Amino acid sequence: MGSLDEASARYKAGLDPCLNVITAQAALLSNQRAAVNFKMQPMVASAQLLKSLGGGGEAH
């Protein structure tokens, strides 16, 4: 069970405040953004390389 699922379950059971759910949501969003940035880095590097080699300009 993920942290968000666990926090939600504990909140629904009345064991934890809603703040714990919000904190778990924020952590999940941060992790998802980091994963997207990590996956995007090679694409950005490839585009920069192509541009520096003279490609990627305007269509002729």
C-alpha cells in the first residue's frame, strides 16, 4: 500500500488528520514531477545536441 493510500485509510478511520493526506499527496506529486524531469533529460540533451550540430532549425 502506498503512502497516500495509507494516509487516506488512516484519515477515513479517524486515526489521522486530513493534513497527513495532503502531505502524502504533495510528496506523491513531487515524486511524479521528479520522474517526469528525469525521463525528459535525455530528450532535452538530444535536442540540444542536434541544434548545436546545425539541425533543428527552420524548415526549408
